[in-house]
Amino acid sequence: MAQGGGWARRRAGDRSDAGGARAGELRVVSGDGYADWQAVYEDNVDRIYRLMFSKVGNRVDAEDLTAEVFLAALRPLRVSASVGEVRAYLLTTARTVLAGHWRATMGREITTIDEDYADPQRPEVTVSDAPQRAEAVLSGLPERYRRILTLRFLNSYSVKDAAAALGVSVANAKVLQHRALRRAAELGEEGPA
């Protein structure tokens, strides 16, 4: 994600002020704050990543969204803010980034994030019921919808490969996938029958 730790320094020469910090460098102004942008990043990156992963369910999107949160927060966030203020601001930024992600990928506006997301000091081990829920949703779909989703998401076929396996055009496979996802989302919202 971030490389080089360049967020924390401004190019201002090597002069030191009375407190021992070089002129132009950001420094801690109170005991409840961060020393620099690198400290903000290091203290919060795991928390934001876990939050994003819990919402999107895959590593690649979670990494991208985490980077997006820090990029969005970089300019308006004050490094002199307290730890609590920084964390609250990053959580609010994460909500906005996640809402944009869902709007772009699913055409749905989702703007809430549970406030009780995993705290790094209290790792929780949970057993997911996702496989059972996925199976229940798939079993409620028509055969062609079930087949396209299985090929695409469980077997990791490309759209082109899934179309070939189904004996349809790529455009038809895309339409089938879209309709299947929409119907699966409806079934998921309805819950178990």
C-alpha cells in the first residue's frame, strides 16, 4: 500500500528547532497524538483492512479499499489530532469509501458500518456460516443461474470460459450472471425459507 513513509516529512532543510525536531517535520504535540503520518498509518492500517475485509470478503478489494481510505484521509486529516479523532475520521472515511465501492459494483447504496468491528487488541475467532448460506441461496436459484454463478465464483472461470461451458455467447453469459446475482441478492435478503 504506502511505500517509503514519505507522508510524514516536508522538505524544509536540516535545521532543528528547540524541541530537537528538524524544521518542517511533523511531530507529536501531545501525548495522545501521533508522531507523524507513518505512525497514523501503522497504527490504523490493520484495523481498517480487517473492517474492509469483513465487508467485502476478499483480500484484493479489501487492500484496494484500505489504500483508498488512507489516500482520501491524507489531505484533510490533521496529524496533530488525537488518536481517537484520527480513528473516528478514518472510520467515517471508510464508510464513504465502502459506500462508493458498493454503489460502483452493485448499484446499491450501503452507508452503514457496524461500530463494533474487530478491535486489534481483542482478536475474535468466529466460525462463518457463509458456505451454508451460499449453498442455500444457490439451491434456490434456477439451474442456469446456479450454473453461471458456480462457474464464475466457485470455480473461478472467466466470463469467456463460463460462456463456453454453458454454450452461450459472452454477452449472454454476462446477462445471465447479472440476473443471477440480482436474484441471489434477493434470496439472501429474504433469508432462509
